[in-house]
Amino acid sequence: MFNFAQNSDMGLSKAKKNTKLKGHLLYNALPHVWRELRSENKIEGIYKKKAAYISWMVFYVMRPLVFLQNLIFGKRIAAVDLSKQQPIFILGHWRSGTTHLHYLFHKDPQFGTLSNYQSFLFNIAMLSKSWLKFILSPLMPETRPQDNVKVDPDLPAEEEQPLSVMSIRTGFHTWSFPSNRSYFDKYNTFKGISAEEKAAWQKDYHKVLQNITLFNDGKPLVLKNPHNTSRVKELLELYPNAKFIFIHRNPYDVFVSTRHLMFRAVRAQFLEFVSHRDIEDMIFYFFTHTMKKYIAEKDLIPKENLVEVSFDQMEEDSAGQIARMYKELDLPNYDKAKPYFDEYLASVKNYKKNKFRNLRPEILERINREWRFAFEEWSYKIED
């Protein structure tokens, strides 16, 4: 149950609780990225302390290690060739079941994934796969606060966060500065973007994947990133033979679960005050523009390279659905991977999913009106 702030004093009080210094994702940002973010956005009031600490981490703690990683591994990263083993992209809006799919594919030893460890320390993670991980482990929670999913340094993560610490070109920065939607518009949905800016984004994103591939000793990658859901056209320009898995979920559940995610996890990354109503507006905006662009572009994917699945199908029969994906996408070595899938599915059979569906009448009406296209696309029933 959520209590929605009705005035600025209550909202500001809640904001103060979310300015803790621990765990901001920009601690590992490259200096030029943090400089540009600060020049393009205002950081005021209680958020100045958090920004000052990020600056200290970026310029004095991380920068020497970043220089060392580039010196040792820069040429090796740039030499990674992805043309012969193109990625598998797991797409879907936030809170649609993408993590469960990612964890399943992570169990297949033939594939590489971005780990939480590499994600959190992306610009220096190559320096050590042991002692840095040992230092990081005690700082990580056992479960994600938004959904009770287990977290440890070796489990898979989303590559948008690493992109955000080495590039200004990512919609992820709208999650730090929600009033600035230009990051999302330009680098998630590619609206108002020049050809040069788009090419620069593709170069930055490709470099992230080269880095992840080298860290995984050259294995083909399985990548889960909700930001990519609206980038089908741009990803195909980079990786024309890539394979895609798209998962969708009842829009009502997506809304309440995404709102929970924003309040429990994402809000800690804000570097400006954002009201509860603003957060709800963000959810509507992100879903509408992300999903409409996916629907408009999914036919660009060769039919043999795309599988669509619902959250409910995965919940009812994960084993059967993962077998279908391997068959329809012509992925090798399913028989070898199946014991790992079975073991993982047995380990999560008692997983308790968060249960909440508290929709105010005006929110229900707005979902029905603004997201009608999604109900119609995937045959979900609209409630009165």
C-alpha cells in the first residue's frame, strides 16, 4: 500500500530519506560523463551532498583505476569481434519477467552474461575477478528490494547501467534526472536525434558489449535490458543476425509493479526532487513510448529470430517455454543445458512474488485509455 504525498512538505520529507550516500550507480562514472551530467542538469538542496560524494568517488577514487584498466585492457576490448556470434536480446518492459528469463539463460554455460559485479564496477572490473569482488560482496543485499529476487555478484545484470557510467548517451540518465526526458527520448526512442548522435550511441553500446564479451572469455552473450525494447531497429543495424525474446505482462500488473520498483529502488538514484505523481507520469510516459516503438519495429526482426512469450506462460510452464525458445530460435545444446534449467527452476519453485494491485480509479481509467493499444496487441482484458 502506498501513501501518496499531497503537499510539498510531505514529499520533501520522503525525499530526504532517499539521499543516502551508499550505492549510487554513478560512483563508477567516467569523469567526462559526470561533468556533462552536472553541466546539463541542476543539482540543488539536499541532493548536493550526494553529488559531492559522487564527485569524490569519480575524480579521486575511481579515476586512477579507470586509467589502469584502459592501459592494460583497452586494445583487447577494442579487438573483440561480435560479428560471428551475435547476441540474444531479452526485451520487455520493466517488471514483465525479463529477470527470470535472464537467470534461466545464465544457467546455460555456453552463454556469457553481464554479472552484477562487472556491472557495478564496469570501468575497473577487468583489473580483478577476485579481490574486487570480495570487497564488493558484503555491500550487496541478499535480495532486490523491489521483488525479493536473489542478488549476488555473479548473477546477471542489465548492461544499461554500465553504459550510463561510460557514456552520456543513455536513457538511464533520465532515472537520475527525471525532469530531463531528453536522455530517454534521444537514446531509447531516438526522437530528435541526429545521425551523428545515433552513430555515437551505437559505438558506445558496441564497446560495452565488447567489454562484457572479453570479461566472459569470448562467449556469445545473452543480454537483458528493458531499455532495448524500443531499440529494435538500431540494434539490428549493429547486429543483423541477433536473436530476440520479448516478454509481455498484463498492463495493470506492469504499472503497479513498476511503481513499486520506482519507490523501492530507482528513487534512491534521483538527483532531484520528484513527487509521487511525477513518478506515475514517468511510468505512463516510458511504457507508452517504449512499447509503441517495439510494436512498430518488431516486424523488422526475421521471424526465425524472434520469440514472444507472456509473463503468465513463464509462470505456468517455464521449462516448456525455455525449450520452445531453444527450438524456435535454433539455439544449440539444449539437452546439455536442460539439467541446469531444471536445477534452477526447482530452486525457485517456492519463490514468493510480491502481490499488490491497488489502483486508484483515476489511474485505472488512465491505464485503460493510454495503454489500450497494449491490451489489444496482446489480448489482455480491460477492467472497468
